[in-house]
Amino acid sequence: MAEIAKAARVSRQAVYLHFADRADLLVALVRYADEKRGLASELRKIVEAPTGVAAMREMVALQARMNPGIWALARALDAVRRGDEAAERSWRDRLMHRLEGCRAMIDRVQREGTLRPGLDAESAADLLWTLTSLRMWEDLVLERGWTAERYQQRMTDLILTALAGPAHE
């Protein structure tokens, strides 16, 4: 926090007046980055999708478009989180927020009768959360060289095949 205060040319006390600790500062930084990227309007596309299946399609499309812009910040946070309690809390905050969104989508898919038969909502939400993780995107796009278009198409196909029943088509 002292280094941040020095770089911002303010006192360390001034930083603590705005942020309780590093975790609070990191969450604020990520939220600021989200705001600058227009994440709220992008998330509305998911929430306002006509069906739960369409919402899952929108989620994958959002990731294909926006993950390149958040990857560096997420990677930096991930690199320090295991040895830094504040960073770990920030990381967990983001993961739990995304999991809540996945649960809401799966609840909608279940209410609409398009959840794959035999699959419970909790497992489906966990699978959606994992399949749409930044790590999965990183492995496929950055490590394996997939284009954004290929990522979007293949992940959408995989998610719908795994989570939605035949009524989704």
C-alpha cells in the first residue's frame, strides 16, 4: 500500500481512507476496469437474453470478446493470490460473483425445461462455471492458439451439448 501511495503521490493514510486493505483496493481496481470496458451493458445482454440457452450463448460470446482485455490483470492477481490473503479474497470475490451468474442461468434453463435430463442444477452450474473459466479460455486461446471465433463456437457447442437437453435446438 505504501508503494501504491507513493506512485499515486498521496499519503499512505489517504489510500487507507479509501480502501480498507489490499483486497479492497484490488476489488476496486477490477471493478473500475470492468466499468471502463462496459461490462455492465455486456452482462445485460446475458440477463436480457430471450432464453436461458441464449444467455449461455451470450456468456461465451462475451468471454470471446472481453477476455483478452482482462487477462493481464487477472493473471497478475492470480500470480500473487496464493501468498497474499488480500489478493486471495479479491480473487474469491470474483469467482463467487461469476458462480452466482452461472447459477442464475442454470436456474433459468431448468425453469424453461431445457436442462439436460438427469443433470441436477448444482452440477450444471458448477460445470458452466468451470467451462467458462478464464483458465479454460487461456488454455485454448493463448496456449493452443484458438481464435476468438473458434473458442466461441466450440465452447458454445460443448456447453449446450453438456448442459442443455434436446429441446434447446
